[in-house]
Amino acid sequence: MIYLDHAAGTPVRKEVLQTMRPYFAKEFANPSSIHETGQKARKAVEEAREIVRKILHADTDDKIIFTSGGTESINLALQGVAHRISNCRIITSTIEHEAVLETVRKLEKENFPVEYVPVDEKGIVNLAALEKILTGKILTSKNNLNSSIFISIMYVNNEVGTIQPIKEIAQITKRHKIIFHTDACQAGYEELNVQKLGVDLLTLNGSKINGPKGAGILYARKGIALEPLFYGGGQEYGLRSGTENVPAVIGFAKALELMQKEGEKENEKGKFKLKKLRDLLTKELLKIPESKLNGHPSELAAHIVSVSFAGIEGEQLVRHLSEQGIYCSSGSACTSKKIAVSHVLQAMHVPEKFARGTVRFSLGKENTLQDIKKVVEAVKEVVEVLRKV
């Protein structure tokens, strides 16, 4: 098996699994219980919270809220802010994950005005257009008089891997005194220092960082008011009621810690294995006639390669590769059942003849040079066959 779909889901690392294992059966108690075994579980949860806090360089008064994953964290951020701010206008980009876009559409139905910032052909948010929206020079929403603004722009695009200029966007939002959220689910290897990034809210997902599924966090800067999505016992600062999933919480923190340490170490050496494999895969695939790279050529996540081949359907290529034990995606896994051109590629104005033949390869730490060579040969063969058909 050659697994190249890590942007959809990653295997749990053995170190993570070992860290989690005692909390399934031995230290199983409810962390809200005041007896000794309950307090052991509470201590483990709080230690995990501090690990995440340290990685993010969050202040003591900032909140690290454990959730069931990226989608819940995004919903808590977007709905949580919108329902607490008077006269809230929402701004997002045209290439966000469906978790953001569907939540925003729900809020639109509740009469929250929404503006969508366009991106260029490389998937980078148009900062000039963002400034015009913020100053009222470009407005498309029905109610343009709302003064309070909330913006959500993703850090790394899950389909094409483009890295957004988060620091520059944060400078703009600070100048306009706007709350800024970023979906960082695909940014496990990137800079996550919230002080340097300048974000107010940040989402991470355990299943994208070799951690457990059903685990995620929402970072919230001090003073950011949020409305809970549901109510109960008041866990997680009263923002995420329900008994904490202790094994998942601990596993998430360990996975994030390992990924960040390895990313820093490899970047310091200047020999980041994933980047080398990504660049080789890109170079070789683009030798195939009528092929096209999607995303930014340099501001690109270490693990994502999106390539389009004219004259074929991406789904067919994925199925043929799967028969050879090579697993990749024709787009975001969350929407891969929809046989339609990706909204991300449409927003980037990728010609339809290329867009329909798009495949996303997303690498992980277990992939090797031999994997890449085998994948390249298989893709060349299958593309040739499909084009003849």
C-alpha cells in the first residue's frame, strides 16, 4: 500500500497510541469527578491543555478548548462569535473548507450579511479586495450598515495546499479592529505561534496530524466572547459541555507536539523530507503532457500536491490507482462523493478541461522515495490509457 491521502486522514502514531492507551481502561474516570481517580484524569487533561498552550505560545488567560474535531471547532468559532456580536458582518474567502462555507451559509439564512473575498489563480486571497470590503468600497451583501465584522480565512488550503499570508491578513484585521479566525487543520507543520500569526481564533484537527479522529481544539484569545453550540455540565470554560474524551485529548496534544518538533528540526536542517518528496512528485508529474499544477509554486504546504491532467476524469484516475494499491483523492475527502468541479478550482479559474482531471496527493512521514517513483510510473501509465479510452 502507498497511502497518499494524508490531507483526508492520517494513521495514529505509535507514540500517540501508547500515550492514549492507559486512559481507555486503567485511568478511565470522569475528569469532573472529585475523587482521586477522577482527579488523575483531570490532571491529564490539563497537562495536555498546557502542551497545546505552549506550542501555540498562548497567554495564560487565552482559552484552549478541546472539541470533537475541526468541524465543531469551526462551528464554535463562527456561530459562537456571530451570535455574541451585535450587528455582525462575516467575511470569508471563496476557497474555504465546507465546514466554514456551510456554517456561513447557515448564518446567511439567519440574516447575517456575508462577503466573500476572491483569490487569484494560485489560490492566494486578494488583500486589496479585502481592504475594499472592509472600507465599504466593495459590498454585495443585503445589509451593508453593520459595523461589527468577523473574518475567517484558512491557513492552508486542504485541496491545493496554498498557504495564505495569515500575518499580513492579521495586520489588516488589527488595523480595522476585527476578530480574525483561521482554519489551521492542514497547517500542522507550519508556524503555529499565535502571537506571531496575530490571529484571535485558531482551529486544529487531530486526524490531520497523526492523532486520533474525534479530537480537535479551538484557540480563543482572551476577551473573545463565544456563544456555546450546546449546553450541559459546563466543561471547557462552559463552551463545550460534555464529559471530555480524555484519551483523544491526550492523543491530540502528543500528536501536535511530535509534528511541531519534527517540523522545526527538519526545517532547521534545510532538509525537510516531505518537501523534497513533494517537489520530486510535482516535477515528475508535470512532465506528463497537458498537466498543470494547482496552487502556489512556493507558498505551498509540505505535504500537498494537486495536479490536473487534461482529457481525463480525476475520479477514474483515483480508482485505477486504488486498484494498484495507491491511495489518493480527486479532491477534498469531505466532498469527494460529489462528481463536480471543486469550488476551490472554480474560484482559482482553473480551466474545466484541467479541473475535471484533478488529483490530490498528500504525503505523510511514512512515505519514501521509492513510493514516489512507483506513483509517478503508475500515474503516467494510467493517464495514457485513460486518454486513449
